[in-house]
Amino acid sequence: MVRLFLFILFMTHEYPKPQRMFIREDIKSDLPALEAQFGNNKFIHPKARAATLVALSFYPELKNKHIDFIYRKIKTTMQCILCQIAC
């Protein structure tokens, strides 16, 4: 009975719609502006540059902060390595 209730609750719950859809062509056209605005003082791996700049655009307080994004190959998807500033 509890499972049925949870199932009905889950199926009738309205989830929020995405705030913004990202289309690859739109991001490519906006990339120079994002680069000029949010790319300063940042070291971003080229493979993740577009996604990182779009994500940074949601946090204007990080605009002038120095951030190094470190890209490493790991053996598993859930492997996390914490390191100090000089790792």
C-alpha cells in the first residue's frame, strides 16, 4: 500500500521545467563573449572550455577570481581525488 502511494505521489508530482536550454550552435556563437567576460584568470582544459564558461556565466561573482580547472584521466567515473592547492 505504501509503495502504491509513493508511486502515485511520484507520478503526479510536477517537476520544474528547465530554466534554459543550451544548443551547441548558440553556445558557439556566444563563446567569444563568454571568453572575454569569464575567461580571465582561468586555466580551463580545451575539451571542457565551452561547458565551463557557460557554467561560470551563472556565477558572476567568480568573474575576476583566479581558478585552475584540473583535468585528469581517472579509472572510474566515481573516483574523486581531493588535493591541496599545490597538488
